[in-house]
Amino acid sequence: MSTPIASLLSPEEIEFQRTVRRFMETEVAPLTPEMETKGVFPRSLFRSMGELGLLSSFFPEAYGGAGAPLTTRAIVSEEMARINAGLDISVFADIVLFARALNAHGTEEQKQKYLVPVLRGEKIGSMAITEPKGGSDALSARTSARKDGDHYIINGSKTFITNAPIADFILVIARTSGEPRRIDGGTWFIVERGTPGLETGQPLQKMGMKSSPTGEVFLTDVRVSAAQVLGEAERGFHYLMESLDTERVLEGASTIGIAQGCLDAAAAYAQERQVFGRKIAEYQLIQEKIAAMAVGIEMSRTMLYRLLHAVGRGEKVTREAAILKLYSSQMAVQASNDAVQIFGGYGYMEEYPVARLYRDAKHHEIGAGTSEIMKIIIARETLKARNAH
Ligand SMILES: Cc1cc2nc3c(=O)[nH]c(=O)nc-3n(C[C@H](O)[C@H](O)[C@H](O)COP(=O)(O)OP(=O)(O)OC[C@H]3O[C@@H](n4cnc5c(N)ncnc54)[C@H](O)[C@@H]3O)c2cc1C
């Protein structure tokens, strides 16, 4: 198992990484088979992570955080995805999507009511953008809300929403004015479970990420007060676009964690398994796969930390975030494929973690913007930068 190159992490971050790794190996790994079967994680895990400060590390101290750099979030994500990539996407939705939006745009009252309990791991958040008619074209959301005095009435539906079946709070984007595809006219609403007209479906049966419950959200004449609007009304799609780069950078940590989990398992197995009288690690065709995994992980990790520092300095990283997301998700899919291959028949069995990692890796080529959308962004931003010269 490797550690990010020391020069990329401060001594405090290396210490934090050790704590996180210990937690994942002792508290999360033993529960993983049960989480995968049940399709959900125990809520007590969130409370334990809250108590240890693993959820709140980079949030302000005023809300229970440690005010640490964003690198701490990447450390948690990488270590968690290495052990359980499904749990990682549930925490991602809870913290990177829900809590970060609350912190950026919430009023003091909203932060106390929604952000603080989420960072403590007592409540769980979720963010609902994708709709049955399409996720890539987020600005065409059909869910709408109309003003009614000092309330709004929301109607529509969302799908593929991480944590929806169990979330206490769901951040929903709805169009409050304007035509589809217009960036103005979107509004975020904080909707609490139990609000009349809000329903969530049964957990969807997925190919992977089984520890993470995913589901639909149905909104039928859901009446919320103007105090449930997050940030400025009509600015919702702007907030969404502004937050995507950081989300994609942080998703790089999840993909690296998956690939690291594959490399750890495959390297150990290759040094044990004997075929034709020799350890398979001695065969160059196996070494080629190990080398490809190591290269992909190191290249992605170096870029991840470079981008985290750039984001911390407030730099715009749209093109680079898309490059990291595209490259590292494809790299994780390839690493999981190679890991299964190294394990041979055992790779196809549930007894070892690589079959699960193989299924889980694929998610990251789709969620938070597909590979095709990443390529479109990379080309657009590259051409824009060239034309600006
Ligand atoms: C496990 C899981 C968890 C998720 N969690 C959440 C969540 O918490 N919240 C949330 O809001 N969403 C969530 N999503 C949804 C996810 O963000 C969407 O699935 C994703 O954005 C793609 O949208 P779509 O599935 O509607 O595909 P579509 O947009 O219908 O795309 C279908 C295909 O067409 C391609 N395509 C689309 N446009 C173009 C184009 N212009 N050029 C070329 N190809 C194109 C796509 O790349 C894709 O291959 C989750 C998805 C999964 C699988």
C-alpha cells in the first residue's frame, strides 16, 4: 500500500491519513460484506465518522469543522473508496454535494439546522439534480416550483439520487422561471423528509456501489417556505456550475482509492499465487498490469493534489478537473479489470474484493458528468484557451 508522496502532504495530513486508514480498515472493512448485501450502511458509521472529524475536516470551526484544507477530504475519500467505494459515494453526496452547498450558500439559521447535524453524522443529506429525462443536460430539468405567497410549490421527479432512500434532507433543484437550457431561473430548495408530497422510492437495484442506497424522489405539490430556499432564488444553476470543478477534482480521490484497492489486492495475490511452479508476479504479462496500475495511480494522484492546491488558491480548474475525472475514472476501470484478470477465476468470485471493485469503478465514468461530457469540456476549454492567445 502506498502513501501519497510525502512532499504532497503536510506532516499533519500524513497523521490524519493514518487515522483515517485505521478507521477504514478496522471499522469499515469488516462491515462491508453486510453493507453490500443489505444495500445500505449502518447510520452508526456516520456518527462514528462525525465524532472522529472525518466528515467535517475542511469546514469552518463555527460549524464543528477543523478548518483544515480540502486535501483532508481527498484523504478520507481515497482511503474510504479503497475499502468500500459505495460508502464513499454516499459520504460524497452527504458532504461534497449537500454540506458544501449549505456551507457556501446557506443562511446562519440553515447552517445551524442542516449543516451542523450532517457534519456530526447525525443526519444525512443528498442532492437531487438528475431527472428521468436526462442527467447530462442538467439545465433542462423539468422539476418546477412556483411562488405562492411566501411559499413555493414544487412538482417533479428526480432519479439516481444517492442517499435518497434514507436521507433526512434533500437538496432539490427546480426551475422557478425561464426556458429549459437557460442558466438563469433555477432555485435550490432544502426539503426535509416528512414534508407532505415528498416521497422517495425503493432503493434501485444497481450493478455496483451496493453499499450506497440510490433512489428516486417524487415531489407532488410539495409546499416549502421561502426560508427553505438555499442562497438566492433563480441562481441555482449558477451555483451548480460553480461547484462542479471542485466536485470533479474530489471525485479523483475516489477513483484513485478504487485503483489503489485493486493494486493492493492484485500485488499481494500475484506474490502468493503459484502457477507452472512460479509465482505469477514473476511473469512479465502480470508485471505489465501491475506497472500500468502503479503508473495510473501515481499520475492521477499527483494531478489530484496539484489541483486541490490550485482550488485552495481560488484558481479556475475547469479543464484540468475534467481531465482528472476522465483519466482517473478510466484508469480505475482498467485497474479493476486487470485486478480481476490477475486473480483469474477467484477474481470472478465474491470471496475477494476485486469483483466488487470492478463493478464499482464503472460508476465513476458516469456519475458527476460522463466521460463523453468530460471530453466535450476538455476540447471546449482547450480551444477557448488557444483562441484567447
Ligand atoms: C450510482 C449513481 C449515483 C448517482 N447519484 C446522483 C446524485 O446523488 N444526484 C444526482 O443528481 N445524480 C446522480 N446520479 C446521476 C448521474 O449524475 C447521471 O447518471 C449522469 O449525469 C448521466 O446522466 P444520464 O444517466 O441521464 O445519462 P444521459 O444524459 O441520458 O446520457 C446518456 C449517454 O449519452 C451521452 N451523451 C449525453 N450528451 C452527449 C453529448 N452532447 N455528446 C455525446 N454524448 C453525449 C452520455 O455521455 C451517456 O453516454 C447518479 C448516477 C449513478 C449511476
